Amino acid sequence: IVVRPFLLKTFEDINKILNALREGFTIAVIDISPLRSKDIIEVKRAVAKIKKTIDAMEGDIAGFGDNIIIATPNFAEIYKGEKVTEKVEKIES
């Protein structure tokens, strides 16, 4: 199992994130701040696509702070307090 950091600079960067997650042994720590500073619409698209893939894999996803997303395969669960869950939903809307 690998905890791997990713930097989301463009929407296309999600492909390497999704590929790593699909392998099933990676917990992704995704910094969305570079793309967020350029285009919030692209951030929303990227987060929605990552969430859709994670849901299909029965994994877990959560936001930490304003710029970090954690995505895990189905073997790992993220503790979610109220504020953590609200962050991902806020980014998506």
C-alpha cells in the first residue's frame, strides 16, 4: 500500500491519479491548489470525475482544508467529521 501525493495542475492530471487508484494499492493525496487558482470549473469537473471513479470502486474520498483531497480504494476508510464531508461537497457544487 502506497500513500502517494499528486499535484493537480490541469484536468488531464486526473488520468494518472485514476490509474494509480484503479491499481488498488494507492491512497492518493491530491493537492488541487494549482488548478484551483486557474480555473474553479475544471477543479469541480476533476473532483466529480475522481468521486465517480471512487464510488464505482467502493472507495472513499474526503477533502482536508481547502486544497487537499484524499482518495482511497475500498480497503481504506477515511474518518469523516462534519467539516471534512462538507469540504468535498462544497468543491463539487
